[in-house]
Amino acid sequence: MTDSHPIVIEFFHDCLSAWCYKASERLRAFAAEHPDVQMVQRCFPLAVSPMLFNRQLYADKREAKRDVVMVHWADARAFEPDPRIDCELMMTRDFDYPYSLPNQLGAKAAEMQGGQRAHWDFFDRVQRAHLTECRNIADYAVLRECAEDIGLDGERWLHDVFGEHARTLLADDIERAARYGILRIPALVADGRHVLGGIPRSTLGHCLREEGIETFYEDIKRRRMLGYGLPPAE
């Protein structure tokens, strides 16, 4: 018998990831076509500290920005053509390449105020600010503007983003990703057990194609129909 409960698909992402830009667009279309799917947004910070791009992976923060933008962004833009990704504009900006913690806490603050829909809307708005408008998404003033752009109360968002509960929610997502064994994003997890990565590309990146998402969905439905354990003994 087919399971009548929604298929819960967790979408792990970070606004820094150029590979998540197309993935989010595709998943919105996918979710609209499959009402039996419940999408849940999860955070997966690629860089919890600004030191990742200055001293840890790179000796020079200018080299870090050039490599991330002109190699990784450019790879995403070329592999699955997306004119929204503006490498050249980002290279004219004078701020250091952002790190993850502000946008990830911001997503959790959005979720606290408006639930899963607000989390996803905030994520998409901040990705546009990062990859298309090339603004500094490590700046909480920029992130607050993004929150207000999607209809959130900016004052409440600012209070929540620095609160302990947002950090707890983010820590829970990080721990969940570790249990699932996720190393790259975007990544999908269905029913808390089935992980879909994608086509591995540049550092920590995956490409999620439409056909891969659809195949994943059909596999989950088939697995549910067949069951997860042994049938009762005869």
C-alpha cells in the first residue's frame, strides 16, 4: 500500500553557494508540481568564520575572493548557464568575500518569524543580493533589508538574528547534516533517510538537475510502496 503521508524533502543550502541558485529555482517548480511533497529548508554553512577565506584555505583574502568568484561562480554559470550570476560585478566590490554565519542566522530568524515559507523566501532574496546584485551579505544591514523586502518585520528580525534561539536552530541543522553525512550542497534528504547530492563540481558544490530531482522523487515513492523492512513471517 502506498504511504499516504507527505514526502518530506529537506533542502540543505547556504546563500554563498552559486550551485544553490538554480537548485532553489528548480525545487520551487518541482514542489509546485508535486503537492504530495513537503519542502523543509535547512542551513548548511560553508564558512562559519571569515577566517576560512583568510588564513585557513587561502593565505591572502584577495586571492580567496578571486578564486571563489572567477573559478567557482564562473563554473556554476557556465555549467548550467545562469546569467543572474555576475562574477565581473562582484570583482569590482571592495569588501572581503562574505562568510556564512550572518546569512544562516538570518534565515533562521526569518523562519522564527514566518515559518518555512519565510526561510525560503529570505534565502532566495539573499542569494540574489549576493550573486546578482553583488552586495555584502555578511553585513547585517544588507540582510535586514532583504528580510524587509520579503515582508518581514525588520526590527523583530534584527532582534531574533542575534538571539540564542536562532543559534540553536542553526546548530540543530548542522548536527542533522552531520548525521546524514552531507559534505556538499545543495543536497536533498527525503524522509530523513535518503540523500540526493548531485553532480560534483567545484569545491563543496553539487549541480542538481531537474531529471535528477524527478528520479529521486520516483525512487522515494517506489521505496515507500515496497516498504522498508521484511514482511511479516508466514
